[in-house]
Amino acid sequence: MTVKALIFDFDGLLMDTETTLLESWRWEWRRHGLELDPAGFFADHGGDANEPRYAALAATVGPAYDRESSHTLRMAYRAELNAALAPAPGIVGWLDRAAKLGLRLAVASSSSVTHVGAMLDRAGLRARFEVLATGEEVDAHKPDPAVYLLTLQRLGLPAEEAVAFEDTAHGVAAAQAAGLRCVAVPNPHADHARFTAADLLLTSAVDLPLDAVMAALAGHAGRPRRADAAPARLP
């Protein structure tokens, strides 16, 4: 079937908010004279994973730790970092080309609409997306396909007529569980070796123009997807 829509994850894909998240936590640990061990920092699921992070910091700092103050200060610092973010390299070019091709655009994110919407507004991108589906609207987060199924419902399209773009392995799993083909563009903190299920694996949105991305996917259309199959890569 002809592809009619592109569905993008938000955090780490459209904008590198994964790095600002990590840096906000590093800053908060250093405020207490400590260094954050980044190993295992990023969760294998979508949605808010900050409560265990606060618990770990509280256990390290001890009774003097003030959870409310810690959250307020960290969020203020992250807001400063986010305010300086631009769209990820190559993303605007893809969106521009999608518009010329008449492709519909959507965002499917496990984050809240207040976060996603505000960031898209700040970057001047929100008007480009016909549909926003976010974490508070579904009962389960990625790798559960719920947010993608909601997005497809709002687009009024079957999965065969849309393509997903993701930056995490659990995001790829969510997209494919919804029946979508998925292009993986791993964020700077993701292990590329974990993206074996993706239909196409890129290092950045600047790797290929959108037409070439769509052509690569079309070249693999109809082939059975195996769990041990390697994704298509750049030549």
C-alpha cells in the first residue's frame, strides 16, 4: 500500500531532550557534591521514570535530602537546557519534504502533551503535525503499542499506510507491535546493537533524504520480519 503518513516519536528523535534529561540529573547530583553513574539511567520503557531516580538520590544523600526542592530546581535547570534546543539535525528537511510529498504527519509519544506540545511550539513545529498522541491518553507506555494504535485511529489509517520513526529499541518494538514499519534513528545514548528489529537503521536524519528513506523501506516491503533479521543499513 502507498504510505500516506509519517509518525514520529518526540523525545530523542525530533529533539534531543534525552540529553537534557541526563544533564539535568547530573547537575542535581553535583549540587549535592555527588557524581551520577549514567549506567542504566535510561529506562527500557516510555513514560516518566524519574521516581526511582529521586529515590536513588535520596538514598545516597540521606535524611537531608529534600525531594520537593530537588525536583523544582532540577526541572528549572532542565527548562533552561530545553529552551536552547533546536530540532535534531535533518529533521526539518524531512518534514519539509514530507509536506511537499503530501504526507500527513503525527507524533506518538509516551511523554505528556504539556511537555511535547510546549517543545514543539517553541521549535515552531507544532503546526506541521496533524495528530499528537501522548502518554497520558493511553493505559500503557512503549513498548506497548497503545499510543501508536491511538495515533493510527486519529489518522484514520491502517498501519500499512504509515511509517514510524523512533530513537529507542522499546519505541521500535511499540511501533512494530502496532503493525508499522519503523525507521530507527538512535539517540546519542542508545546502543545501536539493540536495534536489530528496525526496518531501517540510520545514525542521523541527515544520513538520507526522505525520498531515499521511503525508497529503502519500499525495497523491503512485503518481506517477512524475523526477530533475528538485521535492519537495512546505509550501503
